[in-house]
Amino acid sequence: MADYRKMWEELGMDVDLHDQLCAVLPQAFGDVFLSQENRPDSMDYYNMVVADIHGIRPAELIEHQKKGGKVFGTFCVYVPDEIVFAADAIATGLCGGSQFWVPGGEKVLPANTCPLIKASVGARLDRTCPFFRIADMFIGETTCDGKKKAWEILSKDVPLHVMDLPQMKRAKDIRAWAEEIETFKNVVEKFTGNEVTAEKLAESITLINNKRKALERLYNLRKNENLPISGCDVLLISQIAFYDDPVRFTQMTNKLCDELDQRVKDGVSVVPAGTKRIMLTGTPLAIPNWKLHNIVETSGAAIVCEEMCTGTRYFENLVDESKTTLEDQYMALAERYMKINCACFTPNEGRIDDILRLAREYKVDGIIDVNLKFCNLYDTEGYFVEKAMKEAGIPVLGIETDYTDSDAGQLRTRISAFIEMLDNK
Ligand code: SF4
Ligand code: SF4
């Protein structure tokens, strides 16, 4: 990482503690990503972004703030970035994916809280992540119980607005979410001092749709028999999508896809023919959580799809761009966002349909259903996932894990046995 110490000090970060994180990340990144063979050249951009993840983008956000702009930190794919960008503000993801931040979260949260929540709270309270220092306002949501209570704690330390996400998907719930989006727009307008007009919102709807289209293009390339890019690399790109400038990210991802198109034409694959194709389903893998992808892809299989928030749930379905009034745009946003199938909804049968559809589209040989420890929602829904996959004849392995490396050996054993079983099928 380049030297951004002065910037981190000015952000009020605990720079000495942060040094410990900076000391381990390059090694972890090198082990997982740079050791891969035959990576696309266009991955250089994402390597660069992640090499200076606490420098380059934070510096851009601070620059934006110096010009009077605001930054909003978000934690969930239901929060519509479109509203933020329409107010000339910037939205950035804040979900924590490192064990480094977990002890900080455990100081104020029960130990049996999921690591994603503990890491997100720890990153703020320990002052060891620039994004958590820069964001002028955090946006929470009423998804799972752990998050709802975490917002109450974080709100004592930083301005925080909570969006009330319905728990069902009836017509009245979609209308309620449209109203909640309008309330969010009012909050953002007041906080930024900038008006969100229908024209501005139309522009930002297109902006974010373009990002979704680029990600969809990338994912579609993974449907090929010849796999032009590894699962590790796509996960990294999906994680960076939450932080990067959306225009630049879209441009760079389309550039990568041009290179991958050529690979497909040339019959280039990053894995040998016959390599088993795995889909991961379940809880999100926030940056820098690369553990499972690394284990799967160094155990002889390839990950071809993630039915996760760091995956298809982030980009599938576009917002209708034809609406010209704010009222209609709120509804168009609500309709698109309520198509995301998170386990916080009841019932959530749409998610099972998604998994079955994705398994077909990506020609998967087996599914690993991933649950972050202490996530009751996805853990419970795992019952239906496994049942439906068994009925469909798709092999499935359910695993529970956290951010530590303590279970890496055991996971490798179980995943290797699963892949071996697929190889012998
Ligand atoms: S898993 Fe659910 S609560 Fe978590 S980020 Fe995804 S949609 Fe939001
Ligand atoms: S993984 Fe589960 S418990 Fe953790 S934040 Fe997401 S929904 Fe909540």
C-alpha cells in the first residue's frame, strides 16, 4: 500500500492498529489472486484498486467532500444508491469482511452475532477503516435483527438513517418500500442541501443500471464451457463494485469483458476441461473475505456463480428507465429492489427459484450453500435450499463458517471430498 498515513491521521484513524491490517493484506491478496495462472490482463485495474483500497478511493471521496459533497455509507443491497447519486452525493459500501475488525465489534455486540455485523461495527468503533471514517451518514435497514440493534449502537457515534424494509412482498409492501424510498430521498436532500429532481434521478437510474449491465455481462461470460475468468477474480470485482466510482467501474468491467469475449472466441479457459463447476449460495462475502473461493479453486473445482449479495443479488433486474416523474420513479425503484430475494423475507420461495434457474444457466455440477456463523435467516433457509436441490438432483454441500482461518483445514477436507464425489459422478 502507498503511504496515506497523513490522510488516515486526519481522518482520526488508529493508524498504528491499522498498520497491522496493512501488513497482512498484501500477503493474503498475493496468495489468493496473484498466484493464479492465466489471469486476464484487465485484472490489473482491480489489482491496483485493491492494492491501495484504503488510499485511492478514500482520497477521491475526501476530494468530493472538500468540494462540498457528501458521502453515504451503506450495508445492504436493498438501499437504492440511485437516490444518493441523484443528490450529487456518493454511496459507498461499508460491509466488513475481515476478522481483523471482529474483536472491536465484540466489545459492544453479543459474541453470537454474525461476523459481518461484528466486523462492520468494529471497523467504525476501532477507527481502522477509512471508509467508515469518511462516510458522513450511514444508511441502515431493518433486514435482520442483528443489524437492527447494531444501528442503535452505531447511531451514537455517527449520523445514521434506517430504512424500514418490509418483510413480505405483497403489493402493499412494495408500495411501502416506494414510500420509504421517498423518505430516504427527503433525508438525503436535507443532508446534502441538493434537490433530487426527476431528471437527476433518471440520470442516476441509468448510471446504476449501466453498472448492473456490466456485471451481468461479466457473469454471462462465466456461463461458457470454457471459463474465461476464475471465480476468485469475479468475486474481487463484485466486492470492488460496492466501493468504486460507478462510471469508471462500468468502463473497466466492460473493458475486461471485451478481453473475455476474445478469450471465449479463442477457446481460452482458466481451468482444464472437465473441471467441476460450483455455485455458491447464501450469505454475502464482503471484502476481503476470499476464504471459500480460494479453498474451492485450489481444490480442483471452479466457482462459476454466486447467488449472493456479492453476486447475482446485486445486479440482477434493472430499474425501469422510462419513468419521468418522481412518484413513478420511486415505484420503479421499489419494484426492482423488491425482486431481490434475501432470507430476511417470508416467504422467500423466489430465492429457491433463483437458485434452480442459476444452476441451469451456469451449468453447475454442484452447489455449496454458505452460511456465516450466527446468521439464523440463511441457516434456516438452508433447509429449503438443500431440499430443493436434492429434489432437482443437484448435489449440495451446506457449510457454516466465519472470518477466521481456524476452520480452513476442515473446510478444505469437506470441500475436497465434495469435489471428488462430483468428479466420480
Ligand atoms: S443478505 Fe440480506 S440483509 Fe444482508 S446485504 Fe444481502 S439483502 Fe441485505
Ligand atoms: S449474514 Fe445474516 S445475520 Fe449477518 S448481516 Fe446478513 S442477514 Fe444479518
